[in-house]
Amino acid sequence: MTMAIFCQALPIRQIKVPNRRGQCGAALVELSIVLVLFMVPLLLGVIEVGRLIYTYKTLVHQAHHTARYLSVQVPGQNHASAICLFKTGKLQDTCLASESLLPGFNNVKFELTIGDASNSAGQKGISTGNASYPAHVNVVTITANKYPYTFTFSDLFNAPSMVFGPVSSTYRQVN
């Protein structure tokens, strides 16, 4: 009974709202402007950073595996198959440009060098031990240099291409 008295005591007022018919799609338009101006460039940047990291990790991974392969080979042998291993990820004597893991491997500026006891005076051996027991350890080094990275959306943002510095891997050669 007290509830009925309380409800009757407060009159219900209607608040007049101005006409909003001209603002029906304003929130949708504002959302689309925010998405286009802020979210799309952010998404494109995240995609490019992901590609950049993938490319770098592929270079490091391929240098590592190629140096590991050559570490168990006789110095100076199997360099052609090692180059194919680096470029394609497959151990074969000849490699096609279409099988490359990354598109820049076939660029003329890209340099892939193999240094081991057969072709580099600096790689002949590392002196270890002492005067009584001299020893040399042969090493093999794979260096990938000047890999050209082209941004996917370079036409949209006028982004210049980028060149990776030297990525190398060194292993002790057992033969």
C-alpha cells in the first residue's frame, strides 16, 4: 500500500528530446573515418613488421643450416649444393629461381659468400693450444649480405626499399 502512495506522489515527466532525424548515421560515419585514418595504417604497419621479422629470421635460419651442412663436408667441396640449400631449403646441385624461399635471393645485389679452409686465408684455422701442442681448428662461415627488402605497401606510402646488413653463421669444420 505504501508503494502505491509513493508512485502516485511522484509525477512522471516526459522530457522533450530534440529532433535527431538528421543524426541517424553520424556514429557510423565517424567510425568509418576513424577506421580508415587510424586502424588501416596500423594494420598495414603490423603486416610489414611481421614480414620484416620473417625475412630476417629466414636469412638467419638459412645461414645457420648451410653452415651446419658445410661443417661436415670436406673444405672446398659441395659449395654449389650449399648455395642451393641456402636459397631453396633443399639439398640439390642446381636450384631454380622459382624455388627460392625469398624473392631477393635472385637479385644481383645480394651476396652469398662461403668462407672455409679452401678459399679464404683468414679461415685457414684458428690457433689453439700452446707452443708445445699447436692445433688448428678449421671453420666455415656463411655470410648473406645486401639482401634487398621491398615493402609490400611501398606504392601507398612512398616507402624506400631496405637492405639487410651481413647475416652470418660460423661453425667448426670437422673434416
